Amino acid sequence: MSPRARGVAADCSGSNGANGLMIQRFLRYLPAFGRARNGNVAMIFALLLVPVTVLSGGAVDLNQAMNARTRLSRALDAAALAVGVHTSIGQEDAEEMALDFVMANYPRREIGTIQNLTVDLDDVNDRVTVRAEARIETRFLGLIGIDNLTVHWESEVQRARRGLELAMVLDNTGSMSGSKISSLRSAGLLLTDILFEGADPDRLRIGLVPFSSTVNVGDRYERAWWLDPDGLSPVHSENFDPPANRWDIYGTIRNRDWLGCVEARPIPHDIEDTLPDPNHPETLFVPYFAPDESDRGYYANDYLDDGMGGYDERARMRNTPKYTNAWISGAGPGWGCSARPITPLTNNRATIDEAIGDMIASGTTNIPIGIGWGVRVLSPQEPFAGGTAFGDEETIKAMVVLTDGENVMRGRGNENYSDYSGYAYSRDGRLGVVSSSSHTLANELDARTAAACEYAKGLGIRVYTITFQVSSTSTRDMMRDCASNPYLYFDSPSEEALRSAFEMIAGDLTNLRLSR
């Protein structure tokens, strides 16, 4: 919201209009005195020396008045903006709030005295107008009867007529444990508090995407049509021999159910809002399933007997029959599925606040998969279909992306080349590179992050990014470049800085929603 000035004027008080007219006439004739050569000029000029002195000093008074008007305009702008945010505020509270903001922005030490402050709440046109005057005591013009000058200003704002859809894509990895996740919860609640304060619920919706090595869409979507219930996707059976439907495998395991996590689709669908389509199986999502790893060699997620002999580690891992009627200890197929479920767009503040409060810290960092699902939360099409159309001029779409560290996909010197994650194993090539180097894999995740950010911005999403206590210069640079503009990137080395970042984002979004 930006204020609009109207009816700006300066009045002379404490004298009649003739004084002002006399001054104007004198100023017109003053140059002629300097050119005159008559003998009486010196005497006349001597008689006019006092008025000349008054006028010279009067320029100082006028300059003070103009400075006061500038300060008054800024103070009224701030007051109008503050009142305009609160759509349900009453007249008395609006006047009190406006006065507080004017006094804060026009303190008593400034030149002039504020008077006649009024607030007009136009509920029909959803408009707020704040008016006031500043009265300035003169130093020189008082010698000719002008004891003070009064300047007027009027600021007008148009309340929000556009909606806001916001996806909060927040790092919930293990490095966020302890005070960091508590700080994130607090900052997130501050954001919702500011945005919901006085807002029209029909014009504000917020979603939450907690991410770690993958994301959790919620187990209520089990066997949903877009989650490949028929096992059509080319990645559905990539770690099972003979080929099998992951949903059916979950059904045969006695003590483990699908937790709600999903895996990345093949590039470029991993980050894009491609509509799932059974006629194009690569666009379908698949349930997250971390395979049982070999009993031989060094593996991080060995939770079943391989069910076969020999030294072919890959064959032992891919042996599908071992899951039938299995009783699993440990995380099993849910290994790495640690994030809380996504909260689709909602205008229910209690729902989003509860989801923020439930966030936990566990797992490794996979920023691109979080951004990809942030886009899908804002999308008008499946899986969630909760957003307005991209490009709708009546709705602002925004995303806040926060991380506290670098992208991670741990390379391994075994048959899989890496630990399992939302991009499966490095060996599977779903990330676009096959390598056992953690550094190489992290670089590829960075590249997918950059691509995800560009894709989101290309859809018209306003992207804000935050790094929280991040020491890596390359990660800070990546997140700065990810933002829609460099000034929408916030590096937060402390809890206080984090809260400030969320507060500034909330303020920016609030102002954007207002048309003037």
C-alpha cells in the first residue's frame, strides 16, 4: 500500500491577507531599487532596510515550514498505512493508532506542532484517509504580524483488493534441532500473526511445506490416482526384481505402512508443476520406499534378511520376495521419511499455526524437492488443486524458502553410490548424475535448486529466501540468486535476525496487497 497525498496547502495565520499581498508587491518592485539612480533612492532604501531584513529572515521561516510539511507527510503516510492494514478497526482505535504513528514519526523535538488530526474510514470504498496540520512558530515574519505558518497534508490508502497465497517452504532437517527449530517455529508464527491481523480470511491462504531429504504429502493420499496406484511409472520398480508395485509391497509387510512421503519424479518433472497423467507415467508420483540394503558390505539401511545367497550385492538388495510377510525392525522403507506432512493452502489460522508448531528436525537437506512442492501447493491443479490460476492479477502468489545449510546427498563406496533420498540412489540416475562423491551430488542438487527457483519465478511467484546461520558462502549466494530480487533475500545469523526477516517479509506482502 502506498499513500496518496491530496489537498496540500500552506496558510498564514495571525495576520490578514493584506500583509501577504504587501510582501508580494514589495518583492516585485525590489529589483527596481537596485537599478535606480535618483537622489531619493538611498533614503528610501534606508527606510526599507528593516523590511528587507524581515523578508530575508522570512525565507528561513518559510524553509522551516516546508521541512515541517515533508516530515508531516511522512508521518501521515506511516499512520495511513498502519490503519489501512486493519480492515476491522473502529473509529476510536483508528484515531488512537494514527496518533501513535504520527507521534512516533514526528516527535516533539521536530519543528512544528501537530494539530487537527482526523481519520476517515470509508467502508464503502474500503479506503482510509488521514489528515493533519503542522503549526510552525515564526522567528522573523512575526515582526510584520505573521506569528505562525500552518501546513496541511492528507494521506489516502486503498485497502487490499488482492488476495495472497503463500507457501512456506521450511528446512526441517537434523541440523535444525534444538533452539534453531524453536526459533523457526516462533518466526513462522510471527509471520502468520502479522498477515492474519485484520485480514479478510477470504483473501488470505497459507500453506506449509516442511522438507528434509524428501517431503511428506500425508498418508491420507494413499493410492491416490496421481500416486501411481497401478505401478505405471518407470521408477516404480527400479529397485525391485521381479518388478513390483510398491503399494502391494507395503501391503505385504506386517508392521510397516506408508508414512506419506513421496519421491522426486524424473527430470524435469522433479521441480515442475506437470499435471500427473496415467497416459504419461513419468508424470505420476510414487510412494517413498527405501529398499532393504544388502547384508554384505557396508550399508546404512539393512533391515531384512536378503533371502538369497551369493555375493551379488545388488541382486540381494533387489530381491522382491523378501518383503512378503516381513516383520521389520527400525525405520525400514520409511528410512529418510522424517518431515511432517505438507499443509495445503488454508485460510484457517489455527490449522497453519498448529502445523508450524508441529515441525521437527530430522534428516538431510534437499532444497529443490521442497521448492517443487511449494509450487504445487500454490498450483490450481492436482495434487492439491488449492491455488488460483497462475497469472491471476487479483492474487499475489508468494513463497518463503528457508534453509540452515547446504544440500546433502551422501555418497557411498558401495553398489548404490549413495544413501537413499527423495532422488532415490545416485546409481539410479534420477538426479541427473551418477557419482559416489558427496560433493558432486551436492553440486547437482544446487543446480536443481537454481532451476526450481527459476521455474517458480517464471510462474510469477514472488520468492523470498532466508539462510539461517549458514556459513557456506556458495549456499548464501545460491539462495540470494534464488530470490525474486536480491533485496528479498535475508541472511539471518541469529534468532533475532530470523524474526526480523519474517517480519519484513510479512510487511512487504501486506503492502503489496494494497493497490495504492
